[in-house]
Amino acid sequence: MSTTADLPPNKSAPASVKTAVLGTTMLAVMLAGLSMLGPFSIDTYLPAFPNIQATLNASPIEVQQTLTAYMLAFAAMVLWHGALSDAFGRRNIIIGSLVLFAIGTLGCAAASSVHYLWAFRILQGVSAGAGVVVGRAIIRDLYEGAEAARLLSLVTMIFSIAPAIAPILGGWIVKLLDWRAIFLFLFAYTVILLWFCFKHLPESLPPDKRQPFNPSSLAKNYGDIFRSPLFHMKAGVVACNFAGLFLYITAAPVLLPVHLQLGPDQFGWLFIPSVAGIFLGALAANRIAGKISIPRQIMIGFGFLISSCVLNVGYHLFFPPALPWSVLTIFFYTFGMSFSAPGTTMLVLDLFPHIRGTVASCQSFALTLLAALVAGVIAPFLSHSVLWLASGQLAFTLCALALWLASRRYRRTLLLRADQAGN
């Protein structure tokens, strides 16, 4: 286990690989475009559920299961994208996943029954997560320090557009055409991404730095990661902060119509502040990268996170749910979350520099697992009260802060032991 996780490692990619990149902004656009496959695959077709149900003669539950099938496949495969990229190269896995996603998307558009739609949604889920997982490893392969933090935040800024526009775009398409046109749009988007990546995406992991892909090597790599207390602490920081946001997102069908008396066309009251906070937090992180230390940046982010949660709980202790106060703090929460996330993600990836792809997969798996728990258990339990939701968000943030402080203390202990052993 590395005891220098908070320090920038040596460059892992030769200069010739770095010069192959067209530019930081272009690489950020490419990686953000890959990351957008996930939200586009989910949010774009949600407005088309009634149309799918009518066209395929399916029940509402059967249509809902097209989303379940996708999510299960996504969660299962996200644990492996990074390990595959550590063994076979980043570029190869990205290209291969785009080909699979394009096939699955075209199959969805041509599905003649809901059962075929399930099968092709599984194929989409298997391949959609490669971009976001491998993309983080590519950034850390090619850049270090402030450069890497700036690029991670820039990717987040561009990516944050997807959850905002995806349901609107899907609603327009299904209104003007039908649900199959949504998947044809996704197919065209994927083909453009595939062409662009094939032409311009560099291979950031040279063959001599790749890991063997066999059971013993995989077991060792995954074992090293999951046995690392620092991994669980630092990955838990990102996962818990995201869970605080995801709690509100998954509770939106109760929070907005029931507690705030809003119609289905007024969900922007929650999503617009969320997306704005993510975008501006990432922009601030981009501008501040290299000017302050990563630990200080993370603590500033926690200042926003905890302040927003305390204000949210305090308001709902004394006042009933009301606009804009019940959703205003979400902006400051997502700002703090997005401001601190690039630095925390870098620290997680640097725990095991030789298998960053596998680490990125494990981090994504941890986040997905906690998000599934929030969606399936915690949000339904807390959504009967806005005060309970606010308290749940505060609890997640305090857990994240506790994990961050514990990771700092644990790392200092490791360094002290190493110094004592050296003496």
C-alpha cells in the first residue's frame, strides 16, 4: 500500500504520449462526452416510458425493468472496466466499449418486444461505464498535480450539462417522433464519439506498464485495494458526499409533488440548482488548482457542504417546506461537493499508481453501491419528511468529513511508522 498518496507520483506516461493529445480542452471534451453516455442512457428515454409501453404492449413494470436491467449491468461491469484497461490499454477498452454500446443502442431502437429491449439495455449497461472509469485513469496517466486537478474539474463542468439537457432532449424527441428515435439519436452520438476517439484518443498506458490479466494477478490487485483502509476512507469521502445529493434526487418524486406541491413540469426547481452548483464548483476547482494544497481545497469544500446542510436542517426545524428555501441549499451543497471532488479523486487514484484503472473501477463500484442503497432503502425511508431528508444529507456529509479526517490521521501514522522503521 502506498504511504505517499497525497503526493504527486512520477509521470507514468512518456512525453511522446502527452504530445499526442490535441490539447487539454479537447481531451476534456472527449472524456466528458464519454462520461455523458451514462446519463444520456438513463435520462433521455425516461419521458418515453408511456410511448414504449403502448408500442410494445408492455406493462409499466416491464418498462421500468428496462432501467433496472441497465443499472444492474452497469453496476456489475463498472468493477471491471479499469482492470481491463490496466491489462489491455486504455484506448482499446474505450474503443471496444463504444462498439458494444453502439450495437446495444441500435438493438434498442429495433427491439420488437420489451424482452428484446431488456437484452439490449443490458448490453448498453455493460459498456456505458467504461468512459467515466477509464477516463479518470487516462487523466492521471497523462497529467499530475494542478494539471490533473484542472482537467478533472473541466471534465466535470462539461459533464454536468448532460443531466440537465438529457430529459428535455428526450421529451422533445418523443413528442416530435417516437421512442425509437431517442435510441437512434444515442446511436448517432456514439458513432461520432467512436470516430473521434479512434482518430484522436491517445494510448496513455504503455505496454511495459500493463498488468497481466489472470486470476492470480487480478485477485492480488483487487485484494490490495479492498484491504487498504486509505482506499475505503478516501473513496468513502466521494461516495458519501454524492449520496447526500443522490438522496434528494431519488426522493424528488415525493419531495417535489407532495411536499412542495409542484407539477411534473417543475422539477427544474431541484435539478437547476443542482447542476448549477456542480458546474460552478468545478469551475472554481479548475481556477484554484495549483494555488492551494489539495487538503485545504477539500476542507473548503466541506465548509460549503456542512454549512448548507446545517442551514437546511435549521430551516426545516422551524418552518414548513417552501420555495425557494427548501431547495436553495442544494446549490451550495453541490458547489462544495464538486469543488472538493477532483482533489479527493486524485488522492484515491494515487494510492496505487501502477493500477489506476482498477482503482477507478473500485471507486466507481463503491459509489454505485452506496447510491443503490440510498435509492432502494434510505430515500424511501426518509422521504416522508423534508426535515428527515435534510438530516440524512447532513449525516452523509458528517460521515464524509469523519472519513477524510480519519484518512489524514491514518496516513500520518503510516508515515511516522515508516520513519521509525528507517531509523
